[in-house]
Amino acid sequence: MIWLHDIAYFFGGVFIANALPHYASGVMGRPFQSPFAKPPGEGLSSSTVNVLWGFANLVLAYLLLFCVGAFDLRAVDQAASLGLGLLSMGLFLARLFGRFHGGNAPVGP
């Protein structure tokens, strides 16, 4: 059932990608969207909430990467699973947060 480990590593990458914007915004003291805002995912949460949410995502990533199977970054399938999770969540978050921060503005005249 090694493919189950690869799925866990994929979601480990998803949680790392989700942790980055929340934690970074929080430590910079900036409010940012979170699931705890009103409306969820659209309103702004305090920097403290975002640090806590980012840290919780890092803990989940750690559990998925290092407590499921024996994660080895040199194993191509495991690194690819992690990378695909990072990439897919990164693209999703770019579209989601781009609506609020100008990242989805049309290019051109």
C-alpha cells in the first residue's frame, strides 16, 4: 500500500503550500484571508490567527510527511508527490488570493 504513502506526501505538500502565505502574512503583522474570517476565506483575519493557522498547517504537513511511511526526498515518487501537492495548492491559492490582491488582473491593454 505504498501508494497511500504517496497520497499522504501529496497532502503534506498541500499543507506546506497553504502554511506559507498565512504564516508569512502573520509574522509581517498583516491581516490575511483565513477560514476563520467572516465570510470564511474572504474576510481578513488578524495576524495572530494567521500565524496560528499557518503553524497548524505546518504541523499537519509534518505528520503526513514524517509519521506516514518513511519519507525520503531522494525517492523520485515521494518527491514528485510532495512537489505535485505544493504545485497544485500553490496554483489554487494564487487564483483564490489573487482575487483579493490583484494577482488575477488581465494582462494587456
